Amino acid sequence: MFDLFKRRYSFISSSTLKVIAIVTMFIDHVAAGVLRYMLKAGMCPFGIEREKAIVVYEWMRHIGRQSFPIFCFLLIEGLFHTRNLKKYILNMAIFSIISEVFFDIAFKVNVDVGNPNVIMLLQENWQKASENSNVFLTLMIGLISIWMMKLIEEKFFDKNDFSLLGFTVSNPLYMLLYYMPPAVGSMIAWKIGSDYSFWGITLIAIFFVFRNQPLLASILGYVFLSNMGGEAWALPAFILIYFYNGERGFIKGNYKYAVYVFYPLHMAVLFAVRCYIFSIAN
């Protein structure tokens, strides 16, 4: 019944999901990279009362919770539709490196937050900035993990359309091998402090394992991620993911790189805006 309902009412392409993820991420990052620092400094935007500004900040962060689950879901789609997996992983690696400085200066500073001197700012906040890494690194680790799971499926599992997961396993030890990549990936993400840590890697693995059961994937993914502080607000994202229609949509060809570029670019812009606000306030 649910599959029939999904086939009839699915209306969201991957391009639409990307736009939703980008917009909600931007709203979240405006709050985290600008408004949060203003409130800490005793400033309120547009002269509104502090209590109201805090409410606006909180709702912007709630809206922003939609972006990460969508990016995780689209990662699985990317794995099965990419023409060049090595290039896909390399792009993730390159942009994780490019984005790290922008991620640090936008969100991971505690003192002298309006200082436009990036080198000095990072020196002053090095301990805080070195604790976490940007989300591209999490997605790259997740991509490598599910790629390895896919290889294990192809080599050791038997396809079975009547099975819940779409395959059967002749040796239970293969299942242990199957879950090793996301387990190791989760430990790596936790150890290096990448954004969303092991929560992100596990969510990616859930979407991958249950990719043929979209309702179950959405339910399990939401139940799992909602245990991470504040992520219960991500429910709309999982509903939208369920209504994915399997189509690419309007973002095609090299336009896909706009998503990559937007991530470090918008953080640089938010940092510049914050520096400007603090300069005129002083």
C-alpha cells in the first residue's frame, strides 16, 4: 500500500532536494555564523528585542536541521549514478580541504570574532577551530563507507527481490564484513571531530542499506538522528526524502559543481558580513 502511495504521489526530484538543502543550510548558517555572535556581543538585528531575536535565532537553527539528512540521502543517489566514482570522492576531498578554513572562521571562533585578519583569528582560536572539521569530510567518509558496502554486496550477497533488503546472505560472517566500513568510518569521523561525527556516517549507512525500502529508511533514519541534540526538528526533511521520485531534475552537467562551490563561498560571505557588522558597531 505504501509503495503504491509513494509511486502515485512522489513529486520531488534530486534537484529540488538540493535546493531545499542549500536554502535551509544557508538559513542555519546565517544564524550560526552571524546572529549567534551578535547575540553573544549584546547586539540585536534591526533593533528588535533580545528575546525576540533569540526566538528568531532558534527557529533559523530548527529550519537548518533539514539540510544534512537531505545531503546524506543524495550521497547514496550520487554513488549509484556517478560516472566516475574516483572523481566523485576526489571532489569531496578537495572541497573538504578548501572549506575547512572558511568553516573554522565562520563557526569555530570564540574570541575577537570580528577580526578580518584570518591568520590572526585562527591563531587566537586555534584550540576551538581544531576540534571540528567541516561536513564535506563527513560526507566523503560516508561515501567511501557505502562504496565499500556496495562492493561487498556485489561480491558476497545474492540478489533477492522478495527480501526486505533486496538480497540474501549465505554466510552470516558476510554481514559482519558488510557493517565494518560504516563502523570504521564512524570511529574515524568521531576521532577527527568531523561535523555530525558518527551520527552522520550511521545515517548515510541507514539510507544505503534500506534504499529499496524508502518508508523504512525515512523512519529509521529519523528515529536514529533525532537522538542527536536538536535533530528532532529534521522531520520535514525525512518526509520530503520519502517523496523523492528518482529523477535528476533541472540541475545537470557542470551545474552540480555550484553546490560544491556554494559551501565555502557562503561561509566566506557570512564571515565578511560578521566582520562588517562588528566594525560598524565598534
